[in-house]
Amino acid sequence: MNYTLTAGQYELKKRLRVQVQHKHLPHAIFLSGDDGIGALPLAHALAQHILCQNPIVEQGGCETCSSCLQAATWSHPDLHLVFPIIKSKDVRQSNDLRAAFRNEYKKNPYLLLDDWLACIDGEQKQPVIPVDEAHTVLHNLSLTSYEGRAKIVVVWQPALMNTETSNKLLKILEEPPQHTYFILASGSPDELLPTIVSRLQTWNCMGVSEQDMQNPALPYCNALTQQGMQLSHGNLGLALQLSKADDFKNELLDDFQHFMRQAFRFNAQLAFTRIEAIVQKGRSYQKRFLMYGLHIFRQALLFREHYKALSPHSKEELAFLEKFAAFINVKNCEPLAELFSTHLYYVERHANPKILFTDLLFLSTEHLNPKSK
Ligand SMILES: [Zn+2]
């Protein structure tokens, strides 16, 4: 992975390149940003740049030296990758799932945490970076580097380090041995212990434009759909996930339509059956449902305001929008969108989906029928 194989983020890439060139790179870095926005591939490009034997100014790693070839597949002995796992008898740390992770990452470096959990059958379980991982990191860093260049630890989804793991790493983050780099990727500083954040140099990854997503140099972007890009608001990982799910658009429409109907005209049995069905489909579907809702509110408002809808997906969606627009106005659109955004936030943080969606239904009712307050 080099910088030119990652999407957009030009400012940040330039800053990283210059810091490595001038040997000013801090020893503990946090590339923060929403899941899927690109912190992990950027951390990868940065690590490869540091390890490369013949770095190239514009792109970082040369892609041809032996260090680059190993770093590109995360198999460089001085590059240690840590990612969340579902703990079990056989899986105690990320090393135990290294092959599976490399395989997923190779297909899509912008994979979301959901994509990874779905791959290890852990969608309904609690992912974690356990303390065993910190022990391995400390042990690896105590050995001399194989190539005498640098030792790098990349931690993907650092928010999933539990307190014990974080505490174990604190000291080494404070005083990293010479030529050691910690690169934490993805998430927001408020999800980490303040004691950890204070030891990191934080750089924020921004969303990328649709044009940058369609960069022909990015092989994993072939399958992007227009609707996937539009719904993703600049998050390439999300755009890829939504594009894959494009076939399920009618399923989303059907669920959304029925959910809103129950919110408007409450029938306990039908409402709970629908909620149960949405919950059963897993966390990534729940997130897609909420994002789809956000998209539909906006489209319905545009309808309402006598603009043409931006991008109806199908005849069915257009027919629904025409009816639904009558219930959406400038007053309730924002609180409804706010409601869906907040619930999206909680789904991402693994809150109980049954409670969340029941709550969402009741609160949507209030906004669709202001008199019922
Ligand atoms: Zn190289």
C-alpha cells in the first residue's frame, strides 16, 4: 500500500510524507475518523513508507523493495498489526486470525468493523482488543528489529482496547523505544482513555469526494454504485458496503415503509414483528436501515418543497416518496433525521437493538403525529 493507492485525503497524505522524509514523525500517532473513512489504509501506507528501503517522494513506499513487498501484505516482521477479535478458546489475539484478516483487507482495505465481524461470525458478539494483545506487542518491541530500520505497531479500532489493554500500553506510548512507531487508526479521541490521547499526535481523516472514490488507480472501487456513493457522505468503506447491498434496496424500502406506517398508526403486534425482523438481520443491516431513513427524509422534504426528487432508486421508491412526502415538513424533518442519526450512533456502539428500535418507533410517532404528544 502506498499513498497513491488510498482515496483522497491529499492534505493529510502530504503532511505524513513530509514528516517521514524529514524524520519528524512523532512516535505515537492517531489517525482518527469514522469507521471506513480510510484511516487503516492510510496507516498502512505510512508504515510501508517508514519501512521502505528506497522511498519515492510522491507515493511513499516504492512497492518493489523487499520491505515494501512484505509490508504490502502485512507480513513484514517489523510491522505488527492489531485488530479487534471475538475472544474464544481458540482465538486469544489478532495473530490467531491474521490470515483471515489479511484476506479481507486484500479484497477491501476500507473494510468496516461490521464487515470484519461478519467475516468472523461475530456480528452479534462483543469485539475486543484484549490484554493478551498488549503483552505480545510489548514482547515484540523488546526484540531488536529484523532490518534495523524501525518497528511499527498499527492498532485498528483502538477504542476496542479494554482498560487493561490501554493501561498496559500506556507506559510504552509515553516513552517508546527508539525507532518505534505506534499508529492508531479509526475512531474518535473521545472513545479512548484521556491518558492515552494525551500521548498521541492526532490527525483527522476527512471524507472523500465521489470523484476521488472513482479514481481508476483504486482497484477495490470497481464495484461502487452511484447510490452507494451518495448515501455514504464521503465514507468510502460505507460506499463499498452500501454498493454491495444495492440489491437489498427493495428490502430496505419495504422495512422502512412498514416501520413508518407503524410509527404513524401504531399496531403493537405489527410493530413488534417488524422490529424483530429488523433486529434479526444484524447490525450492518440496522445501520443501513437508519442511513436509508436519513436519505428518504431528505428526499421526501425535497418532494414536499416542490423540487424533483434527487435520485429515486426505483418506481416503488418513487411511489412511496410521493405518499410519504405529505407527512414530512420543514418542522419535523430535522428532528426525525436527528433521531435516526442518534440511533445510528448507538447501533455503532453495540447498544441493545430491540430497545433501540422500539424507542425509535415511539419517538418517530411523536414527530409524525404532533398531536399525540
Ligand atoms: Zn520500498
